[in-house]
Amino acid sequence: MSQPALFVLIAAAVFAIGVYGLLSRPQLVRRILALNLMGNGVFLLLVAFARRNPETIDPVPHAMVLTGIVIAVSATAFALAIVRHLYRQTGEVSLGEDRPR
Amino acid sequence: MGELVGWVFDGLLALSLVLLAARVVASARLFESIVLFIVFGLLMAIAWARLAAPHLALAEAAIGAGITGALLLSTFREIVTDQPPSAEAPKVLVYRLRVLMALLAGGVFAVLGWALLSIEVPAGPAAGEQARALVARTGVDDAVTAVLLDFRAYDTLLEMGVLLLAVLGARAAVAAQPPASGDDLWIGGEGDTPMVGALVGLLSPLIIIVAGYLLWVGAYGPGGAFQAGAVLAALGVLLRLTGRLVPLPRAGAFQRGVLVMGLAVFSLAGLLTMATGRAFLQYPEGLAYPMILVIEVALTLSIALPLVLLFSGSAGIAAGRSQHSP
Amino acid sequence: MNEASVLPVESHPGLVLLVFIPLLAAILSVLLDGRAARSTAVVTLAGVFGALWWVSAEVAAASQVRHLLGGWGAPLGIELMADGLSLAMLWLTWVTGLAVSAVAPASFAGRAEVSRLFWPLWLTLWAALNATWLATDLFNLYITLELLTLAAVALAILGGGSAALRAGMRYLLYALLGSLAWLLGVALIYAGHGVLDLHTLGVGLEVGPATWFAAALMSVGLMAKAALWPLHGWLPPAHAGAPAPVSALLSALVVKAAVYLLLRLWWWGLPALTGQGVALAFGVLGAAAMLYGSVLALMQLRVKRIIAYSTIAQLGYLLLVFPLASMAAWQGVLYHALSHGVAKAAMFLAAGNILMVVGHDRLAGLPQAMRARLGPSVAGLVLASVSLMGLPPTGGFIAKWLLLRAAFETGGVVWVSLIVLSGLLAAAYLFRLLAMLLRRPPGGEGDGVPDAHGAASLPVVLSVMPLLLGIVAVLLGFVAAPLLELFLQGAPFVEAAP
């Protein structure tokens, strides 16, 4: 197995672990962590594929991941801001299955 | 021999990444999950280096692990109620659901892995080949910087909008509160020792020099506005933690200016090129490098400030006390 | 129509202006921190109108207009492209934007911080919407989707309290999951094809398992963002809990962006995959959304909730273009997107007025409080409802008539009965709403006399805007021919021979 193939499979595993975390842990910070794991999985995938040809490395996925990292931190920060203020107002740290009227 | 060492290293790295990810999800304690996630980010940075992506190694370490980790930890400090697993739902139900979810995640892994390994190198004209072939026609030597600030500069520009929206969105979350309950922002720097003061005094100029170097070197090699901005933001986080930057309920005109400067300079540069009869952000011959440099300087500051504000949890920041409390 | 003999105009500045006029206005509104919001909005509306007129003229002549950003062009660079479908959405965005910008100052009066944040958020949302309507690059669309998500959630929680925060968080989680699914799909496509441009991808596409998986992932991601059944759970609390002008934006435009991309992805990017099976799958999903949303709308006890569930149902119609797959269906879907957008904006603004005057929007408590100042709002709600039910002579009638025709021609009895049944259900939940609003108080007391609740005064602009939008929803029924001629430029179907 080549190095890119190894990391491609690892990427798939990290993404799947993120999916499991998102589904199984309702605590909001944990859900945000899980989404970040999934994002890292996709990033790893892109960069591993960029190295398929060992002579020439594709710069486009590298740029995409750099953009993706900044977007991920933005979304994470926004989500955490909502979590903080939801906690301050209600003391809740998860959404539960509520359907508020 | 060297190849074998590389193999073993990659294997261990890959294994650690998966185990850490699993532990982040499975750990019973949120604090442990967050710390392990930060470690995961640092290992990702090593993985980027192994995959010949030094740009990303720098950005991941500074943003993915550093800033994200700081944000998570400061949130954790406010939300200290770890829900014990028993409180979530009856155990049998949880167990069955978990098995179902694990099967689903396993299915995602199987299908994704199968799909990934079925992919062959595309035969047609690919973007990456063109990018490498045309770097010489841009103002910079580094292919990744060329993609970010020339070939696909529009992506980078809109991405600055995402960062701005995160700041505005965090303020919207504040505005959702009843007015009375606001403003219990932590100041930071409690229990500051002379050691901390000396360290901060030593580190600050050093970090600024590193950021400046990263910005400049981006035209030739790994580095650029993102890495420089992230390093500057790390300095801001340090100063905020030690009480040398304090939160403000409103941002002044200067800070609002810095917040949108990257977006504004980038947009105006593009409209300027369009006004001279070219395509949007089609840099004129010979002016490409200076224009990219100006844009990068603006981007660096407009990346750093929002990240610091998001960490600070406030609309603005100001210089605070810098005394060495006993 | 759609002759290849006319070369597309390369690098038309109008396309860039459509994104950057609102974006610069957003920057300006951050700098001015809430000052001069009205003049900024007026200049932006005028500027976008001018650019839109310019681009429309070009599209009418050349069927599509492009701009090669940076001068590079695909596959390396990013392109913007406008065709009839883009124009339809751009104009809908402008009309909704006009209404929302007009009511926002009165709507947020006395709430300085909310108003300060509303303008940069809405103007950035506008730029992101226009960027989405014009984008052809899959990774660029990931960024515009994230812009839409962050702007929409931030607007949804604006000034709303804990219920809105909870709804916003749920919305954000669904939307971020959708973005990640889209991004993973993009990564698979790039790995397998080396390109990110929709049109380049669509030409000579070789289909492998990875491409199928990517298409499925991206579709599921978009469905989560469009609140298509069964991923709709976030929409009712988020749309019903947001301030009225925001609900109008979210329902008329933001969810539609995801459905729009579903159409772009399958009919432009992956035409080789868009066969019978895919068509049937989307048809079934659309049908489920239409029926489920309608039934749930029938069971709601609050005005805004009824309108929100109606959005879930009405979005389902847009998926009917997959199984019906004809020019008539395309026309119907396009016109439905327009008339639903205008009608839904009218309804949410009217509901906002009810909330403002009466103090709540529970159906049970409404009739006694309805008289004095809500006349124009209720009139607007009635006109919009008539369009949404598909009664003549409205825009909604044209859309549903075209869809029904398409179902007769290419669909068969199942689709015909689905459209009829869904129309009847829409009539049922809207009549239930209107009956409550228009019912005379029992005992005949208080006719024309404002009761105690009605004392809150309603600014004129808030009062008349739902009526104006309702009139537009009706007028759409009279101008269908010229509009469709423009908006069908570059359609993926051709007119069947008579």
C-alpha cells in the first residue's frame, strides 16, 4: 500500500468516527468536535490525493484545505458562541429532542 | 532503510490519528476530549508535513490546533457541566442506538473507503497541472500562494467574508440575550506572576517578527497571509489571556476598519483591475507581485483580529494593564 | 432558443458587480456601524438593479454570460455564469431584498444593536446569494454555502432569546453537516476528474462508483440545507422563531439556494447520471415533502408555524422536474420558485405584523384582535395565499398549471394525482388560516372598533408591504410569457415538438 492510499483510508476512518460522534453524543461541544473531526477527514483526503504522483504535488487541494481550515475555525467559533450564550440563558448544553412551541 | 523508517513512522502516525479521533469521541470527560482533539490537530500538522504540505502544517498547528483549541478550552471553562452518560437516556436504548450508529458509521467508512480506492488518476486536463505550468505567469514563485491569491483568488476573498460573518454572528448571539444578563466577560490575567510578564515581554516582539517573516516568505515558499495571521492571532490570544488585552462591549472605528480591511482591499483591487478593462483580479503585468503583497498584508491583519475577537468573546478589545502584580 | 452560434460574452463586468455591490455595502455598513443604513440600502438596491438590467439584456441576446475571474478560466480559474435560471433567482432576490430592506428600519426600530447587526448580515447574505446564483465552481460553491449558512443562522438568532438560540443551533448543525457532505463530494469529484467547474465536469463525464457516491453525498448535504424531507426538522423552529423580515429572506431565498444547486448539480454537472432511477428517487422525496409538509401545516396552531411548514411542502414541488423532465416541467418549477418566493415573503411579513399588533400569533386568539390596523396585512396574506393555492389569475396558478400539464404529458396518473392532492391540501391549510383571520367575532360586537390589543400602532411601510408583495404575486400571473422567455435562456430541456 502506498503512502497516499494509507492516508486516504485513515481519512475515511476519521470521517466515519466523526459521523459516529455526531450521532451518538448530543452534548453540543462534542457535536462541534465531531464536525471538526469530519472536516479534518476531508482535508486529509484532499491532501493525500494531491500526492498520488510523487514527482508532482498538486497545489490546488493544498489551497482548498488552507481555505477550509479558516472556514472551519470560523464556523466553530460561531457555533461555540451560540453554545456559550445558550448555556448562560438556559443552563442547557444539548438540544435534546425538544420541539419548543 | 530510510524508506522503512518512513513506513513505520507513517504507520504509527496513521494509527495514532485514528485512535485519537476515536478517543475524542468516546471519552467520558469533555475536558479530555478537547485536549485530545488539540493533540489530534498537532498530529495532523505532522501528517501534513509527511504529505509534503508544509503550508498546511503551519496553518494546522496555528489555527486547527492552536486557535480552535483555545476557543474550545475557553468554552469549556464556562460550561463545566459534564453530563454523566447515565443521564442521557435509558441504558438499553442507548446501547441499541449506539450499535445502530456504529453500524452506520462503519457503513460510511466501508463505502467511502471503497469509493476512494476505486478512484484513478484523471486522464483529462486537470487544474493542478495547469496551476504548476502557469505559476511563472503570476507574480509569485510559490504554487500554493499563486492558487490562493491569483488563480483562485475569488475563493480566498469570499473566505474572508466567512470570517467576518463569524464575528458578526457571535455578536448576534450576544444580542439574543436579555440586556440585563450581558457583560460578565472575563478579563484574564488573574494571578499574573513576574515570570509571565517577562515571558510575554520576550515573546511578543518575537512573534511579530515571525509573522512578518511568514508573510514575506509566502511568495517563495511555505508561508503567507493565513499563517502570519494565525501566528499574530496566537499573540493576541496570549495577550488576552494575560490581561494585556481587555474586552470592550463595542468595537471602535479603527477595529471595525481592520475587521473589513482584507475584504475591502481585495475587492477594490479586483474592481480596479476590472475598471482598466481586464477581468476581475486579473493583475496587470509587472504589478502582480506588489498588488498581491498589499492584499496579503491587509489579509494578515483581517485574519488575526477576528480570531482574537472570537476568542475574547467581545465586540472589541483594548490594551489593558500590563503591571506585574505580585 | 439556446443556439450555440452566439458566443458567450467573456468576462462581463455586470456579473462581478452583482456580487460586489452588496458586498461593498456590507463592508460599508460595518464601517458606519449602523449609521446611514437607509441610504446604503437605497444605493445598493439601485446599483444591483442596474447591473441586473444590464446582465438581463445580455442574457436575452446571448443565452448566457460569463466572467473568467482573474482572466484564467476553467479548469484552473473560477468562472461566473448567468443564464435564465440564474436571472430568475437574481431577480427574486432583488424583489425580496427590496421589500425586506424597506421594512427593516421600522421592524427593528428601537433595537439599536439588532439593527446594527442586521444590515451587514443581510447585505453579506445578499452577496452570498448572488454569488451562489452565478457560481459554477464546486469548491467556490462550498464557500458560498458556508457564507449563506453563517449569515442565515446569525440572522435567525438575531434578537430572539433562548428559543431562537436553540433553533439557530439546530439549524447550524444541520447546515454544517450539509456543508461537510458537499465538501467530501467535491473532494471525491476532484480526485477522480481533476476539475471543479460544473460545465467542464459535465462534458464527457466518465462515471465510476466514486462519482456516484460524491453525487449522493452532495445531494444529501443540499437536502439538509433545503430542509427536504426527512431532513426538515430544523426549519419550522428556525423560520418561525426569526424576526419577520429574516423569516421572509430564509423562506423565500436561502432554502431555495440549496434546491437550486441540486438542479445545477444534476442537470448541468452530472447529466450522464441523471437517469430514470435518480429521477424517481427525487420525485418520491419531493412527493414526501409535499404531503408531509402540507399535513403538518394543517395541524399547526400558530400563523408563523403554518407558513414555515408550508415552505417544506412547497419546496417539494421543485423536485418534480426530475421525474417529469420536460420543458413544461422546467417552466413550471422555475415559475413556482418565483411565485412561492414572493408569496412567502408577503406571508411572513404579514405574520410579523400580526405578531407586532396582537402580541402573539396563536390562531385561537386572533379573530377578536384582528380589525383595525391589520387590514392591508390580511389583504396581502389573502392574495399570497390565493397564489400559493394555485388559483387563477396568479403566478402560482401559472406554475401549477404548467406542472400539471407536464404531469399529463410525461408523468402519468401518479404525478397528476400528487399535484392535485397537494394543491387541495394547500387550499385546506390556507383556508383554515384565512378563515380564522377573517371570521367575524361571535355576537357581532366590535365590528370596526379597535379592541384593546390593537392599540399598538403599525408604521405605514410595514402595513402596506405584505399587500404590495401580494399584488406582485398576483401580477406574476399576467406577465408569465415575457418572464419565461428570459428565464428559459440556457434551460436544460428543449420545447417538445407540437
